[in-house]
Amino acid sequence: MGGMPGMEMGGMEEVGAAPRVKGYAEVEVAADVQQRIGVTVGEVERAPLHMSVRTVGIVRPDETKTFHIHVRTEGWVEKLFVNYTGQKVGKGEPFLSIYSPEFYRTQLDYVTARRAERASTLARAERSLADLAVMKLRLLDVSDQELEELERTGKPRQFMTLRSPAIGTVLEKNVLEHEYITQQRDLYIVADLSTVWVQAKVYEYELPHIELGKPVTVTIAALPGRQFSGKVVFVQPTVEEATRTIQVRVELPNPEGLLKPGMFADIVITHDMGEGLLVPLSAVIRTGERDLAFREAPKNRFVPVEIQIGEVKFGDRFQVLKGLQEGDRVVTSANFLIDSESRLREGGGGMPGMPGMDMGGMKGKEGQGDMEGMKGMDRSHMKH
């Protein structure tokens, strides 16, 4: 092959077979020339098609396990049992005690109705008043245990206790002792962090590879060497027009509590697309009009083959849809040199000699002996 100063191309010659691709010819490259120009080959393999979508995200609490703590009455905070953000609480553990005139009055109504029921002949009416008071206490979130204690002792409690509805960690605390609180106010926000979400975004063109339940691998820069496995649990039904992205939610188990809300995460979403033929990326020459590869043939020959590939990359390989078969060996480096020689040979000859290029060993099928005619050339009429 011509065109590269100082390269000995004596072992490359065209094979007389008709070209398989219009505009390209088969070429033969001697083994020593292959070594000099750095020809390597790879094999077309049948393998699983694992598509990977890579993105980044932020760790967030699981919203289905996040609780906003309110009281269902009004009053003054007597004592706080949960005093700081980050404190862990168990289900049923007390947050605070509150003096509420409504709570105290409702207890009195219940005790009075129960006493009247026992003393009166109009038991049905008195029982109805007692049941009404119990219902109101339940609506105030008084537990069955506390109601049983009230029934047993007949003594109203001065302070109502607000208890945790679940196991979790306090994410926000918005209450102080001795202040007046109302029903509308968020006193605490508590989340169970045994499961967390990672909120990420993918591009619109990646959406065909994102489905609910797809396996996900998550790594955290703050936790080197650790990988966390989860799954896609939500895909946003709309596209953000400005960025052309879709929000994706990944659910991860977090039994050790290592994943903390706000952490930055790297995400790989895997899409299993069955099996197919795969060819190295470097073996494919994309001309804009067609995709080509040079298949290795016996006797140091390389055959140009037009191929059809999928647009999706699988790591460092393309899927081959047409043109190659399993086990074919194709050129993966120096293929552009072979491509140039193939086109030049098909066009009628190799590249013209370049300074310092020894072309003595490169021959086409025709024109053998043309160089011989130069021997003995009369130079007497040549002028300097």
C-alpha cells in the first residue's frame, strides 16, 4: 500500500476475485506487512445483549415510609421525649406530652357518662354518651391501652402523649417545650430508612431500555468498593421539555443504614435484550453511506463486507444484524489502511509512490512488468 513514507509494502497485492462490495476490492497482505502496519483481528461472537444505561442520582427517603407528625388537638407542650434531628424512634415511642383542654374535657365526659350509666335506670342513653366520648378520644389518637386505663381508674389524665406511628429516624423537628401547638403544624418528619430511593434522570432516547422492575447497580463515591442492587420502581410519565429527560426512581434496601439521604450516586440500569452477534466497535468502518468490515480469509486475504449493525452499543461492541456470521474474523486495527488500498485497487491501481516508499513489491493483477520497461531508459534527452 502506498501513501506512508518509509513503509515497505512489498507483500500487499490485489487478488483477482470480483469485489463483494461496489467500489472495493479484495486485498492480500503478507504476514510480515501485517505485522509492520499493526493489523489485528477480532472474532464475531454470539453473546448475551446486555444494554447498560448509565446516569447519576441523589439518595432520597422512601416517601411511602415517611411520616409527618401532627397532633389532632390544640394545647401546650409539657415535655419533649424526642429532642433532636437524627434521633431514632420505635413504633409507639412517645414524641411529646401536651396539655390540651379538649382532651381533658373529653375524658371527663366519658368518666361522667360511665358513672351515670352505672347509677341510672336510663342506661341506654348514658351508654350512648359514653360511646360518643370514646369515639372522640379515638379521633384524638388516644390508644386502646390508654382508654383501658381510663376505664379502669376513672381518672382523667392531665397530659396527652403523642406517639410514633412507625420505626424511623427524625428528619425534621419543629417543636419546643412549653410552646402552643395546633393541628396544622408539622411537629416532626420521620422516615424509615431501611429502604431508600435514588432519584435519577435519563435521556429521552434511553427510555426504550427503561422498564419497571429492571435491575439496577448503584455505587456511591463515599462508599468505595461497595455496590448496591436495586430495581426501577417508577418512570415519570412526562418528559421535561427543556432537558429532554425523564425522572426514574430506583428502590434500594438499606438494612445497614449506609445510604443516607442527599448522597450522590452513580447508577447502571441493565436491559437484557436476549442474544445476538457482536462485533468490536473498531472493526466497523462507517462511511456515512454504508457500514463495512474486512473479513479475514485464507492465504492472508481480507474481504470487504457490507454489514448492517444496530444503533445500540453493547460495551465496546456493536450488534451485527446482517453481513457477518458467528466465528468470522474481522480486522480491528489498521483497517483504514486496508480500506484505502481496497478502494484504490478497485479503481485501477494502488496509491502513487510517495517519497521514500518502496513500491517494488506491490503488484496488481495487470501491469506486471511495466516497471521493467524503465530499465535501460535513455536519459540523454532529460534536462535538469
